[in-house]
Amino acid sequence: TPDSWIPRSQQLLRLTGRHPLNAEPSLTALFDAGMITPTKLHYVRSHGPVPALDWDSHKLSEGDRDNVHFGVADDGEPTATRLWTMDEIAEGPFPLCELPVTIACDGNRRKEVNMVKRSAGYNWSAAGVSTCVWRGIFIRDLLLATGLRTGPEHEEWFLNLEGADQCSEGTYATSIPLAHAMDPANDVLLVFGQNDRVLHPDHGYPLRIVIPGFVGGRQVKWLKNIWISKEANSSHYHIWDNKVVPSVIDSKEHPLADAFFHSEDNACYEQILQSVICKPAHDERLPLPTEKGGLDQLYKVEGYAYDGSGTKVHRVELSLDEGTTWKYCSRRFMDRPTRHGTKHWAWVFWSCEVRISDLANAKEILVRAFDTKKNTQPEHEFNIHQHLWRLVKPMISSNSWYRVRPSLVIDPETKQPVIHFRHPVAPGQEEGGWMKPNIEDVMADQSGGSSGKTFSIEEVEKHNKRDDAWLILDGKVYDVTSVLDWHPGGANAIIGYVGKATVDATNQYKGIHDGYANSKRDECLIGELTKEAMKVIEKDAERAAKLLAEMKEKRKDFALQPDVFVAAKLLKREEKTSDTRLYTFELPKRKDGSHGRMGLPVGKHVQIAIHFADQAVMRSYTPVSPVLPHEEDGTFQLLVKTYLPSDGGPFPPGGTASNYLDLMQEGEEIDILGPNGEIEYKGNGEFEIEGKTYHFTKVSLVTGGSGLTPHWQVIHAILSNKNDKTKIALVDSNKTFDDILMREQLQEYADKEQERFKLWHCLSKPPKDREWKVVVCSICVIVREEHLYPAGDDTVALVCGPPSLIEKAAVPGLKELGFVEGKNLFGW
């Protein structure tokens, strides 16, 4: 993933898929670590890739969007905009401050809420909270140093905070009331240190904001821009996240939803009063003492509590009789002093000793906290907020009494009686706890959920563009426009299906996606198909099933099957370049013992599957042999560029599939399936592309790296047939001379078939000691008329290679030459 360069603890439990990271420790690990949470155990909330920032180059931009809030500095120079280096912030004239501050996700304990009725929020248990010692300067001092002026008391100004992270809905940004930041008693900090070290990348290196007593969603990480404005922030994350709106707003499509979500009255700022039982731990088993008087032994129940606004947790109480009576709990505060005497920015740890006999007889262990104003937690929050679950992204969590349920059971190992403790929910994504998920949500999960809106086929077909892309999966409609920019398989893997009434997208999706993909898919859900539209899909399913049956019948004598993975054994691995290997695999033998046959149509791909403990990774490759039927010998060869682990390049951790192949030992097996792909060369200039038949007399090919392999199949099929008069022009882009794949084979065809094959190489670093045909050294100008056949009804352009080459050079260049996507310009 883009974050693989970041060191992370294995003790963090992921709440989502591999990327971006949203994780918490177990509640036991969090509590056992003490009142200062080790950085490695601090919960992580991210909306996108962690930006790789540098202390020496990072700057904080301080500005004034309304141009009225800043005056002039002492030297008379205007100070409306200022760039601060990290050294100026950390080593300047500003007083430094170190504070222990508890930061809690506003969704802490949301997993309990999701058990009653599923929301779109992540399943945070009670471990979505941490306390670190943060080091920084007061943002008030920085603002005053830039000439911030006070204004009329009746005006409300806002301090806007923007990070450097680029998320699916744009840059993460929010705002808080400027008055809160300017109040010295609130200790709003520009932070660059965490637990006596610089910030961890997951927690905002090199600079973040820490607003003691506020919810985590306001504590912007990787802080890049701050500015003053008369209006609250207008970013997606400020408007649509961290808001609780009135119950009348039951969806974002409600006529008043926009107004209420834009209202600052509904914003979540301060943390809510919270207390949680940490010990006994979830799934803990306490043996019943057998000695005389053993049941009178004491057990220490422990946990944490916190509040917002710097308010002191005044009292914590424990009940073992369903709230009839309450026991007073001892509180432990931070050793270091709090600021201002009355502000309490960090949690407290509490404890209460009870007899084991009382635990054995208790139906529940309950805890509740009070603040200095005698506010306390509700007994049952779910009844109060049930209406909010109907929202698309409700910002609700539980702060009701925390309940641990003990029960007497026989330990399966010792065969002795024990008290078995169960928390409401298990840590992370684990199943367990005494709460059970709502059966309606379980059914909805299996089908991808629903938003209540319905769409006709005609409505879906209108959204068939890159900047407006709707997709049908299992009869549900998803707006995947925002996915196209970050989709791991590239935008083209989705574009072919948007706006189309076909089950092909569903069949393709189910074959290669995991739980994380499903969670991102569900974020895009906008509705379902109408009953009439579903009939169209059902009819298309019949078409797809018939097509599959016909394909299986045609391929019954081939090893490669379209719907079932078969095992292929690695026979040999050859190193072609420093990072490119030629793998020879053996196909399964036929029933009579003869060698298996590939039967792969020219231009089609093979899908390989690699099985890991937590997921299956699938990739498509085009074999370089066999290409033609007479070349079948029971094996096939894959020419694969290995994206090796490195500090630079597009894939710092290395390519998952290519590195796995590179480490395979001869004799090991891998699963294959196929044929896949939308382009097939039939011979004599005839192509079948996305189900349509085309005839071209000239073929212009643009490729790069191992994207050569499908082009090689077409080149080899055409030039091996003397009767095929189709002409080919190939522009092959690589970094160096040694990176050129199949150079000898290509050059041999170029020498022998000069009338039918034109070959051009484009290198980023051309060889100094060689004199041969090189186009230019910059990929941005590789597509020229003298290198390729010009656009026309009888000419097709096919492209395959790295996204940077195809999207930034090849496709734009070919379009300038007159080629049109979907007409005579296609990608493999």
C-alpha cells in the first residue's frame, strides 16, 4: 500500500482493510500500557495515504481568507500571509509546552451502537482513545506574532485547519471557533513532539494540531495550512463528518439535510463523558477459589474515564446489582500537574475492589462517571438515538453505562468452575461479546446494504463517464466516481462497466475483491435498481450464464478454464534483466496422461491467484508462449517485471504478485484461471473488442515495460502467418537499453518483415555506445506520425503499460493524432 514505508505495531487491530489504516489496540493492551499510551499503541484514524513529509522542507502556511483579521507586524510589514518553517516553530521565540492530553475518536464504542443497528461508522470498540505527552507551542502565540487583531465581540470567527493528506473526498480540513483557540485556558497546541520524540507519521509528522478536550476529528494531522475566516470550513469532511442532525433528517437526500449539515450548531466539538471497564478483560476466566473463605477474596475491577472541555471526572461508581446500589471507585490522576489548576486534559484510571462471590452472583458489572457539574452517563443511550441510525453517516457512539457480564462456566481445559467475563463487543474485527448484531443488518451485509432509493436502467446509463460513474453490483447502484483516482487496479478496470446494465461487473468483482473492498464499495452505495431494472439484469444474467456454458463447452479439452482455478507447477525461472524474470509453468496433464493445452486466444490474459493467510491476491498476465496452437507443449511462459522492494519508485514495498513469483521454488504451484480480457485477435486483421467485431489493416502499438506481452502475441500471430497482410508499428518505451524485453525476437521480425513491421524504441537513458533506432528520450513525445500509422477507419491503436506512460503520454498523444477511444483506440 502507499503506507508500507511506515513502521507499525502488530498489536494494532485493523478495523478496515489494508489501506488506509484505521486501527485500535485491544482494550487490555491499552490499559496495561499505563496512563501514558506508548506511541505504537495509539489508535489510528486516517482517511487516505499518509503524506511523506520532511522536517526541513515542510512549511505551515498561515493566512487570512477574508483579509481583515491581521494587522501589521512591529516593522510595519503586512502579515496577512506567512510561511513558517518547522525550525521557526520549534526553535523560535515561542514558549514550549508539554501536556498529557487524551484524544478520543468521536466513534469510540461505536461497535456497540452498530450491534443494535448498523451505521456507516467503523466498529471502534472502547479502545478508540489514547493519551500521549504532546510537545509544541500555543497556536495563540503564533497567531498573535503574525498580527492577529481582535474584532467586534458580536462576530464569530473561525480558525481553519487543513492537512497535507489527499483523501477520497479531497484534502482533510476542518475549523474550530477562533475564540476557543485564542483563550489561553484552552491550551490549543501546534504539536511536533509525541512522548519525547518527534511525531510518528501516523499521528501527523512533522506537525499537527492538538485541541485538548475536543473530539479526534478536529485534531488535524500533517498540518499544512491555517487561516482565519468569518465562515466555518466548507470542506467535505467538515460538512458531512462529525455532525449530529435532528431526527427529522433521515437521509442526506432529505430537502433540509444540506442546511442542517452545514449548520455549526450540529457540529461535534467537545468529547463526551465516558467511563469503561478494562479489567476484567473480555473473555477473561477467573478460577473460583476452592479453599475455605476463598470466595471472600478481593478482585480489583479497573478501567478508565475521561470528559471533554477540561472538566474533571468528579466521581466513578460501580454496581453489581443492576444499578440498585453503587460502590465508590478510587481515581488515579496524572502524576504531572495539569495547567491552570482546574483543567483536566487527560483521562483518569479508576479501581474498585469487590469480593469474588459478588462477581460470581452478579448479572452485570456496571460503571458510570460524573463530572463536576453532576452530569452523568445515560443508562441506555440506544433508545435516545435510535433515529440517528437511519443516516448515511451518523456521528454517534455510545457513552451509556459500560456493562461487563460474568457467568459461571466449566473451563474446557481445567474442567474447573470459572467466572467467564464478556464485554459488550470483542476487540477490533473479532467476533464475540455479549451483544449480538441486528439480524436485519446481517442480512443487509450479505447483500451489500441498501439506501432506500431506486434507479431505472435509463438513469444509470446517463452516468457513464469518468467524472460521473455509476456501477451496478448485485442489483445495487454505486457512485464510484471518487474511486477511479485511487483504485488499485486502475480506473480502466471499472470504466468498462459504468453505466451498463450487465452482470459482468458483478461476476468480475466477486472474483477478486476482499472485505476492505466491500467496505469501500458500501461507502459508495446510493440505491437499488427498480423491479423493472432488475428484470433487465436478470435477463443479462441469463445471457452471461449461456455465454459461460458455451465457453466451457468449447474449452472442455483445455487445462485453462474460465470459472475454475487449476494448479500450474513452476518448472523454471530465468533472469532476463535485473528485475524481469521468465517463468515456465507446467499445465495439469490430461486424463490420458498427455500434456495439457492452454488454448488461450491471441491477446487474452491468464489470471493467477496467490493465497495469503488474510487474503487472496489476483493479477492478470499475458503469456509470451504458447501463442499459436502448434506451439502447445504442456507449458506456458510468463514474462514478469518484478517490482522489488526499494526506498524509491512507485512501489516502495515491492509488488505483491511479482515478488511472490520471484520467490517461488521450482516445483511449487500457483492457481490460474482464464481466458480473461476484452481484446482478441482473430487473424487477418480481425479483432473482437468488448464483444464487437472490427477489421483493421494497420495496427499501431504503444507499450512500455512488461506491457509488451499482449502486443507480442499479436505481433507473433500476424508475422508468423505469411498470408496475414496486416501491418504493425510498435513504439516500445523503457528506461534503459537493458530493460528492453524480447529485444532479439522483436529485432529479428523487424529485419525480416520490414514491409509489415516497423519497430521503434524509446529510452529514458539511451546507450552512448550503440548506434541503432531510438525515438527520443522523453516519453511525452513518443507518439508521432512518423512512428505510427495515422488514425483512420482501417487503423487501430492499442496501448498497454505503466499508468504514467499510458495516461500521461500514449493516450493523449494518440488522441492528438485523431484516434478516438472506443472507436479505434483501445487499452489491454
